[in-house]
Amino acid sequence: MGRPESSKGKMSIISYGGVGGLVTGSSHLIESKGSKFLIDLGMFQGRREERSERGERRNLTSLSEIERGLNQVVITHAHCDHSARVPKLYADDFRPETLATEATVAFMWPLLNNSADIQQSQYAPGDRIYNRHDVETTFRHVRGVKSFKEIPIGQKNSNMTVEFLLNGHVEGSSSILFRNYNNNKNVLFTGDMGKPVQSLCGGYTDFMDKYPQDPIDVLMIESTNFEKEPVLFEDKRREILDTIQSVWAGGGNSVFPVLSFHRCQELMEMIHNGQKNGNIPVDCEIIIDSPLAMEITDVYKKLGPKYLSPRYGNDPNFYKTDEESISRFDLKNLRVINSHEESVYNDATMAKCGKKVIILAGGGMGDHGRSVNYLKGDFCKNPKNAVVYTCYQVEGTYGANMLYNEKCSKENKEKYSKDKKTGAQVYKIEGFTSHISGPEETFDFLGRFNLENLKTVIIGHGKESAGEKMAEEFIRRGYQAKIIRPGIRQSIEF
């Protein structure tokens, strides 16, 4: 789209989540020249983030400030902390258009239906945000779009566009370039930035040749893992195998609480290749206890190899054919747990089963999903068994508390052992995050864009300490932009 003759116009950004030290609930409202649209509308996760300072549930907060006059919702990716409150708009009888990449749309369907099911089964009627009917209504207004293509948004003739720039976080995930031709301002929303090398979807280096070089005036960036340095693929692969082998040597087995989207499939791929090269013995039983993860794995298979990177680890052409690529999810000696009753029974039988087993259980933070059955059941009463976390644990979740208590117990057994809620060993394997990590990776990604005229940097989606260190690094590297670390509902005008 060519630039029409420019005219001045105010533009504002207000964040309703994912800022002020919060890492969930991402939601950013843009208003300009009578048009209004939203970048993400995610669920708040973890007790600390889901509850406001006044004790109110943030997920139940009225969206009236957002809903009236809303033209479009633009979704960066399918993770629930970026997409799972979208059906609330439609439950409230508003009908904005929702835009996302075709892959993101495909993964949002099972994720949002699962969110509705959790609310139906675990919350009282007054605490439910929406139901499956609302999800179905939502998808009548969802449009899958192509990446790297300008898409008009806002009211008719608004002279504003968005472009989805794949960024290697998860399948379909994108940074969003918002172009406002009324005042010639370009805003880049990084969303969750992926790593340079990423399992399944490929890292941002696979897409950087397509990144436009329009001058970026305003940058809104996440800081989730800015304080953590990246971990090499081979290091985390080896630590996973060493941990599994060590637990087996001690007569126990490991359960992995996993996110059902991407993390479970990433571990499935690692197990698949471990079985092929002999690192995981053929007599080891692989148990997947997550109906949602299996449903999402089917989405991967239906989307097909064109949405999967041929890369595995440091080899960019590991999978030579489409057949090899899609077979990465095929596991030998696999057993899938379907019902909740079967899951409870499996917890009891696997607690002291006397054979080699690897369990992948849905619910990466231990608050929801089938992992709860093992964390609070017989499996974790056996000190020979182990819980292996690979996911970020939001403060206040069961997983975060378990890791904290385990650390305390090791540092001061006499003082803290009474607080330890499990007899099982607890491990945290670093490096499995799908977020960009550390200053070097972050600024390498940013270096792919034209930031010569950058005027404003808005830092969110991370702890206060991460945001503070990121701000310091922008200054240290000589950026002259104004740096803002906003709070919820703080309006920033341009």
C-alpha cells in the first residue's frame, strides 16, 4: 500500500495487561482518528497476577473501556496469556473482527475450547468468563491472514494497516507492524519474541530476510527472559536425558508437567529422536496424559510439513523429506491417557511400577490439567520419582511453589523440610523457553529492523527487574528514545 498524503492525527496506546511487572494478560489498545483496535487479549495466569492488589479477579474485570467502538482484535499468537479472553468480547455481544495468522487460528480453536471447558468444570457460574458457545461465536468473526502482507484495519479509509511478521516463538507467532499513514508513525509490537534457533517452527533467523525496513517510531517490547542467558540446544537435550537416566538409575520415573501447545510436541520430538539414536531404550513406555496436547498434535499434522521447520537442534536440514518431518511426532511404545479416571488410575499404578516410564502430563504450571493428578497423587509420594519442569513458573502457581520449597529444603532442610509438599525429587531444566533470552539475542532480533528514528520504547511483559535492566541496556547501547515502563491503564499519546 502506498503512502497517501499525510495529515496529523493523535494516536494513543493503553495497556490493560502484560505491563507493570505482569507477564500474563497481554492486552494493548490503540486508538487513532476514530479507529480502535486491540493487540492481544490474554488470560491472566497464576494467583499473584490473576488477583489485583484489591483482591479482584482480573480475568473477570469489565472490558467496557475496550469494547465500545472496537474495530479489530489482532492476535500475535495462540498462547492463552495472549488470546484466551477474546471470547469474552463476543460473550458481551460485541462483534469486532479478529485477525491472526492461519496457523494461529488453527491452534486457537482447541486452546480456547479447552479454556471454556476448564471454566465449566472448575469455576462457579459467576466466575466463568465464557463457554463453548461463545467460542463458536468468536470463530465466526475470526479471519486467518497471510504473514508479511499489509492488511487494512480500522474504519473505512482509515489509512492504517497491520502486517504480521513471523518471529519464531511458536507456530504462527508474529510481531505486529502497525503503520499509521495519517501521521506517518510506525509502531512495532514485538509480541513474544522467538529465539534465533527454535524447535518445530524455526527461529526468527528463518524469517528475518522478509522483515520490512520501514522506520520504526515506537517500539513495544517484551522483557520476559531479558535477565536470562540463552541455553544451547545440545546442553538442554543432554540435561533432559541425564536427568531421566539418573532417576531411572535410582529406581524411579519422571513426570513432565507440560504446556500442551509446543512444549509437549517439542519433548515428543526429542523423545522420538532419542528412540531413533538409542538414547531412550525401546522398552521404555512413553505416556502422554493430555487430551489437549494430542488434539494440538493433530493440528500440527493437519497443517502439514510446510508449517514445520526441517531443523532439529543445530542442523537446519535435519529432516530431509516431508515424511521425515511429520514423523517427528511418532513415538514407539506410546500409551495415551484419555479419561480423567484413567489418569487417576495411572498415577497410582505408575507410582511404584518397577519399569522404565516417561510421563508427559498436561498443565505446565501444575495448577490445571492432568499434571495435578501426579503432583498431588501417589506418584509424588515416592521419593524415587521425579517432577521435571521445563516451563516458566508464574509466581503463585503450584509449580512455582513446589520449586521454591524444593530449593528451600536443599538449602536448609531442618527449617524448610516441613513445607515441602512432595516426597519426589524436583528438577527445573532451563533453556526450553520459547522466548528470546538475554541482551545479545534481544538486540540481534531488534537489529533486523530500522530503528534509526526510534523515538519511544515501551517495555512490558516481564518482571520489574527485567524491565529495568532492559531500559538500562537501551541507554547503554546509545538509543536516544524515550523509555517508558507503563502501568495498567496508563495512556501513552503520540
